[in-house]
Amino acid sequence: MLNIKYELATTKKPKPDENNLGFGIYYTDHMFVIDHTEGIGWHDARIVPYAPLMLDPAAMVLHYAMESFEGMKAYRLPDGSIQLFRPEKNAERMINTNKRMCLPSLPVEDFVQAVKALVETEKDWVPHQDGTSLYIRPFIIATEPHLGVRTSKTHQFLIICSPVGAYYSTGINPVKIFVEDEYTRACPGGTGFTKCGGNYAASLVSQVKAHDLGYEQTLWLDGVEHKYVEEVGSMNCFFKIDDVIYTAPCVGTVLPGVTRMSCIELLKKWGYTVSEDRLPIAKVMEAAKAGKLEEVFGTGTAAVISPVGELRYEDQVAFINNGEIGPVTHKLYETLTGIQWGKMPDDMGWTVKVC
């Protein structure tokens, strides 16, 4: 168990309007910090006022992208209490990311303890309005000043929080997706399964391209054959074709999303057939032409469930479910958000009470 020291802010920031939070704009009064030193391990866990970091210009994170991060949320329940959603899964995923990135990891129980401690400290920042939450960003950076390429001897693990509304301005309305056939996001043996900043930086060129064409996000194909669907920008992706629900397998090039995992468990519980076999984009477009592409949706912590109303691949455009949210997509959204915000019973054992 961590021995967390508290240095609380003497002045508090004004709270933003809960009806206009946006996403990732406002930050709470405090942050969690713990240091890691080679030969010593983790030490000096603390909750301190939110402030800029003091980093040497030669800090290795700035030059070689030695970092990783997670994304999760705290939810305000109808009775005013606060809970988390499957935080141990974020901790486990960060451990897997850090193994690939040669970074140290906090044990699962310490990760969860740190998250709970910060959220409890910032409980007044967890918004009350429907659809809002406190977004939690744990991350680790290599802090040693060194310009040679090797692993770092010092690190910091931090957690910051931000009260947020909907990730997409369109809310639960279907989004338009552009299928990327030029650039590559991930290849076997690479870092596609990790949550590291480099993956997202490399994806921005396609996101800009998609926006210029009038689309909100990019659907990436596999990096070897440019043939199989993988994931959408910041989301995993699902396709309902002829009553079978397909999603890309987590075999090293796709992020193993916590929301993805939860959707698969719910779908199987409800009796749906879920396939994690590789799905060719050609089959998706053929199904759309034949009227068999029934629903497409993305899943992720930020957006929860995001229905897709249009797919563009090369010179083909597929329109899904008349641009409306499908019944399976809607049921998943209502169930997940119902459990997360405490409006439905959690019979899956997924939630963790904070205070």
C-alpha cells in the first residue's frame, strides 16, 4: 500500500459551467505524483496542487517519447456518491504497455489506490449533470536528462483529472468515418496494442485528412496488407453483419479497450455471436451494398459508444441504418452508461465505489 502524503492547495479554482464542459479543457486543483529511481523503486507518493512540471530540457521523454498513459472516468451517482468503472483493467493494461515501452509499472493495487485517493480529494469536481464525468489521466514519463538512446533511470507517474462532457460534439448521434488506405497506424511486433503517445501522434495526419474530407474519424486497416479493419482513431470498432458482430482481434496491433472488453461480455451474455476473426474491409462494403451491414459503432472510455452512420472507402460510400443509431448500439450505450452512472444495477461486478 502506498503511503500518500497530502499537500493541499490553499486556493481553489472556480468550477466551470457543467453544461459547457467540452472535453479535456478544465483541470482540477490537485494531481498525484510518485517518483521512480533505478535501484530504489517507487517513492514519495504525494497529492499536490496542480502545477506545471519542472523538467530538464534533456529529459528523455521529450526526445524519445518514453511515456505511456491511460484514460478512465469517475461517475457521480444519483445518490451523490462516486464510483469508478473497472479501474483494475486500466492498471493491467498500463502494465502491459509499460513492458513494451521499457517503463516501470505500479502494481495494480497501488494504481487503483492512487486513482481513488485523487478522486476522493477532488470529489467536488465530479460533475452532477447527466452525461458528464470526471476524466482521469494517469501517465508515466522518463525524466532522466540524457541524450543517448537507452532506458531511463528516473521516472514520474502522475494522475491529473478533468471534468468533461461528451467527447464528440454530436453526442450519441452517428458519426462519419473515413477508411484510411494510404497511411499505416500499427504493424505486428510494434506498439499498436499499447497506449503510448507516439501511436496517437502518428495518427494525426490521417485525422486531418479525414476532417478535410468532411469525416470525423479514421478507420485504420492492417499495416501489412491494408485489407483488414482494425480500429478507429481513439476507439475500437464493431460491425454487425447478418446478426454476427465482428471486432478486430487484439493480436498486437489493436488497443485492448476496456469498453471493448465490456461490450463483448455484454453481447455474449445477451446471446449474440461475437467474432474476433479478421474482417476484410471488402466484406464490410459488400455487406453494405447487399443491405446486410446492420450496425457499426465505436467503443472507448471517452465516447463510451459512438454509432457510425457513414463509411467511406476509396470511392465507395456505405450508409448504415439510415444514419440512425441501431438497436444493439443503443442497448449497449444505455446499459454501459446505466451501470457507470449508477442508474442500472451492476450485475457484472464492474464498479468500484470511491466515496
